[in-house]
Amino acid sequence: MVQSSVLGFPRMGVNRDLKKATESYWGGKISQKELLAEGKRLRGEHWKIQKEAGINIIPSNDFSFYDHVLDHIQLFGAIPEKYSKHNLDPIDEFFAMGRGLQSPHTPEAAAVDVPSLEMVKWFDSNYHYVKPTFQDGQNFKLSSNPKPVAEFLEAKEAGIITRPVLVGPVTFLALGKADRDQNVVPISLLHKLLPLYEEILVKLKEAGAESVQIDEPCLVLDLPPKVRNAFKPAYDKLSSLGGKIPELVVATYFGDIVHNYDVLPSFSSLHGLHIDLARNPEQLETVIGALGEKQVLSVGVVDGRNIWKANFKKAIETVETVVQKLGKDRVIVASSSSLLHTPHTLASEKKLDEDVKDWFSFAVEKTKELAIIAKAVTDGPASVREELEANAKSMEAKATSKRTNDPKVKERQSRITEEMFNRKSPFPIRIAQQQEKLNLPLFPTTTIGSFPQTKEIRIQRNKLTKSEISEEEYEKFIEREIEDVVKIQEELGLDVYVHGEPERNDMVQYFGERLTGYVFTTHGWVQSYGSRCVRPPIIVGDISRPAPMTVKESKYAASISKKPMKGMLTGPITCLRWSYPRNDIHQSVQAEQLALALRDEVVDLESAGVYVIQVDEPALREGLPLRQGLERDNYLSWAVKSFRLSVAGVQDSTQIHSHFCYSEFQDFFKAIADLDADVLSIENSKSDAKLLKVFVDEAYPRHIGPGVYDIHSPRIPSEDEIKDRIEEMLQYLKPDQLWVDPDCGLKTRQWKETKAALTNMVNAAKFYRQKYSKSS
């Protein structure tokens, strides 16, 4: 028979139960015992869901209280000394690495003040993983109660034999980095790490595991020779263990592995290989040709990254093609990747129009799709005739729906000219006019946009949703919040203000709700990092802006501000990438539609007296195709043009800012320069300042604000710590080029820590302002 498999299941639960539990634990509202019990309950529910759907191969160890890579950091004892020296309880040490820890001295315990480890995007998804950080002389030690074994036994006790999931040894090292001031090359640690994989696999075999999924997604990347060459010795060693360990299935996803074809023989003696056919169906023939004589192929035909229903006809045809070549017993029908990137269940959505809802499939529904496809291939289409007919109707309804096409949007796109992509003058002329208008000091300070979203803000928004207060009452409340934020910024001594975004629920959803072409879920939450969840909008049709979206609030904020007010918008690529995009037209078309809508908003903000406008593109990096080549070049071309189209309608004296998450931009620096933003702010606090050298090497002429402290952690950086960061930055950036700001928006933080951190940031900037004013 053809078996069905899920590579991973969402962790949060149907009602974001895990988020609530972890945040309650951090806040001291529940005990560690209660937190662990909730984790066990969720794991049990998720295994049961998959079993009842008819899934044959159910994953375990895909659950995490924060991040699965962080689980492996702790599993292998790759814990930096700054955490291990405090002898924290394992779960508290785990959270300290994920989110930092700042606790005062008590009679029972010494003071602890540690930042979190660096966090970056998981390949080109919107999920964040904690980056393994290695030391010179790094050693590894398996934890005393290995999580993969414990969770396998937990499922076994519940009557479910699972397939444990491990991040592969090559990927774990390849995605890591040397700690600051360390010279270790992570992949050189393979010989030290492999014995721990042997040990954990033997323990899993002894526990009763029949097979183990080893994720090696770095195979879809352009790999350095040392990493490519690491696969053969790693998997030769694991293969040599034979019956001492479970059967191994190496899983790849988010791209094709054909460019690493010469690596594939390294896996030929393993039980199986998984490939992502939702993303790259063209790799199928080549991969089949590289399989071992008895090797199983797991085909990812149900998309783990999007919310559209699987097209059963196409999926079944693909699987049958593989079956004809390999036979049913050598084929597994699988999700393309973990379902971590999709919401829990469509059953929770009570407000979606039924005609549109019929186009979607969330995690629970995708497990059922996998079982149906496997059954159709195993027992024939007649065994699932009703399901196939219903799916065909859904595909037809979506293809012919009038909701998807707006002739006016297409007509406007046809009138775009080359001049619309360019500012009126080059940067030297613009910055002179901007300085004359804004009169900013050296080392100007600002924030990235949002301020804390308090409980009271959420209560008032909820009341408006339930019609318990009027629109007028809500607007008055928002005005008072803006007044408070402006006053706080005055007291802090910031140089460019923001209005704080109290009216915004999410930096993409807020705009989507004011544009045509979008629909929204009420429970479609997915994990972004730790306990942070987002609810991505869904693009179902052509996009346009019926009316101004942010002008009212920004205009009011500017009218009561003594200093320049910065208007805040989310850029076209981020609106696209942080939504579930349409799968019937190219993403470049959708990005251009978004850019035209935002262009109108930018011009309206300027007309309203807002002369600093930030158009955030934190998702530009994550949208970058994972490998060098034509696909990446094409993406950067239309992505850059979309940004420029959105901002180029303003006068030279209006200053355009943009913000980027993560400092891994060396491989597309030219595209960042081509955006032609006047000021670029980048997340940088946990990265080595040496990464800024690219701005020197490329003679970057415009202004830059590398983040000086991490906003993902409640930890408050000291003034001296921020001074040190600025000093490091000045080794690479000119004083008249440098802005001082946090890493990102402050929405998820509390006011007490926000004020304290910004006070230290402003004082640090004033120190350097005075120092360099004297020297000049």
C-alpha cells in the first residue's frame, strides 16, 4: 500500500493553547509542572488528530515549547557558557537561550542577566529559529533524558507508534555560527557531533522506533564544499550501524535538491528520501534516478506552506507516476514540509464566506487530504469518489470566481511607466533638502514604529469588534493613546517620533483589511517565534486601495508633535510574503498591485504634512530564492521595482525610510542599495558588527540605523552596552550616516522595559553626539 505521512504538525493548539501556557509560565501564573502537563496534552491531541485522519506515519519530537532547533541545542549540550554557568533548571535555561533572562539577586539565587541567542528566519519562511552558536573547542554531550526518546515513549504509551523527527547533523551545524570572537568553523565539529546522533538513534531503536525522519533541508541551498562533503562521511557512519538503529528517512523541503545531485548517493543505503514536489515538481525524475534499488521515496504533494486545497487530480497523477516506476510499497504520500506553517483547523472559521472557505485547507484538513490521496492510489479512485468529485468542484469554483479579477486594477497596471519607479533627484540633493526641512541632529534617534500594545488597547479593539462601543468612541480612545505616546517620546528625548500604531492589530492584516482582494480568518494563527503568533491574511483577488488607510492617525499625531512625525507603512513585498498569496497568478503581479495601493498612501501622507515615511520590508530577505541564479535575479528585480514604485511619488524633501529584519544581506546587498531609501534601519543587535563592513566595501552613500538592542527579549540593555554597540558600528559607518534605533518594533514589549531601554538608547546617542560635535 501507499502510506501517508506528515512531516510535522502545528504546536500551538486550536486556541493558541501553547502560547497562553508559556506566557503564563513566564509571568509566574502557572507552575513548571502545569506547563509540562499542557505540553503533553497538546502532543496527545495532535497525534490523535493525525491518527483519526488516517495518517500512517505520524511524527513525534516536532513539538517544542519555543523552537525545534533550540531543542537540539539543548539536546546536544551545545549551550554557551554564559547560560550553563547559572545552573538553571533545564526548562528555564531553554527559555533563557530563546528569549533572554534578566532576574535580580535573591537570597535563593544569584542575579542573571543574559541576552537571547540570535534568531533568524527558517529558510524562506516566516518562522524563526534560534541559531546554534559554537565556541572554539566546542564539545557536545547528550542530555540525560533525551526529548526525542521521551516523546516517542509518550506516544507509544498512548497507543501510537510515531516516527521521531531530528534535525540532521549537517543542517544543524551548517545553520549555526561561531560565537563572537571565536574562529570555529561549525561543520568542522561533525566528528564530535555524530556520536551523539548514533547514541540517540540507538536509544530510539531500543524504545521501539521503527523509523526516524532526519531533516536535512540545507540540501536545497548552495552549499560550500566543506558542507557538501560532510554528507557522505556522516551518512556512511550512520548507515554502518545497520539494525542497531531505526530505518532513516532523510527529508528535504523548500526547494529542489537536483543541484546537489552528487550528494544523493550518500543516502542510497538509507531507507528513504523525502522531496518537496509542491515547491519543485520538476525535480522528480532526477531524484527517482538517484534512488537506491529498494529505497522509498516520500513525495511532498500537499503544500505545507500555503492554505489552498490540494488539487487531488494533479496530486494523484503525480503519485501514480512514481508508483509506476517504484511500486506502491516504495512510495509515501506526504506533506511537502512540516504543517507548522499553516493554521490549525478550518473548522474554527465561522465568519468566512462559504464559497471562499471552500478553497482552503488548514493543517487538520491537510492530514485528511493526504489520507484521501494515499487511498485513491492504493485502492483506486472509486474508493474515494465523493471526495474527488467535491474537490474537482472546488477547483472549478475557484478558477471561475468573479472575486479574483478586477479589470480596473489590471488597467492601472498597464499604465505604469519607467518614470514611476524613480525619485525626482539623486540622494545628495534629497538629503540636503530633507535636512533643511527636518533639522535633525547628529546620531538621530527614532523607533521602528510600534509601541506596546497594552491590555487596554486590546480590550477597546475587542469592544469595537463586538459593537459595544461606537466608531467615534474608539477613535477618541486611539487619539488619547497617540497623545500619550507622543508625550512619552518628548520625555525620552527622541528625535523622530512615531504615533505608536495603537489602532493596528498586525502590520499586514491592518492594511489587508483596508484593501480589496483580501479575506481574513478569526483563528488562523501560525507560530512566528516562541509564543509569538501571527494571523496571515489571504489574498484571493486583485488588490486596490478604496480609501486612505493610515492618514488620519498620522496626520493627528503630526499636528500635536514638536518634532518630525514618521508615517508607518508595510511594504508591498512584506504584505505579500506575510500573507498567504494567490496560487493562480505570479507573485510579482500581486506585489505590483500592492505597490500601487501603497503609492497612493505615501503621497496622501505627504500631502497631510507627514514628511518622514517608513515603508517596512522585513520580509524582503525571506522572499529571496534560496539559491543563486536566474530565479533570484528575477525576484530581486521585481521586488525592488515594487518598493520603488510604492515610494517614488513624493518630493525630494520627504525622507523615505525602510526597515529590514536580520543582517544576512551580504548576498543581495546591491538590491538593498537599489531600493534608494534615504534611511535604512536593520536588525543588528545580536549580529557581529563586522557584518556592517559590506556598507564600507560597497561605499553605501545613504543613512543607516543598525539596531542597537534586541526587542524580542524583555531584557533591558544598559547605557554602556548600547554605547559599546555604537562604538563598534562607528568602525564601519560614518558619524553623519548613523541613526540610533532599536532592532524592531516594540509592540510585544511592556511599557516599563520599553521606557528604560529607550532612555539608555537616547543617552548613548547623546554621548556620541556630544563627543563628535566637540571633535568637529
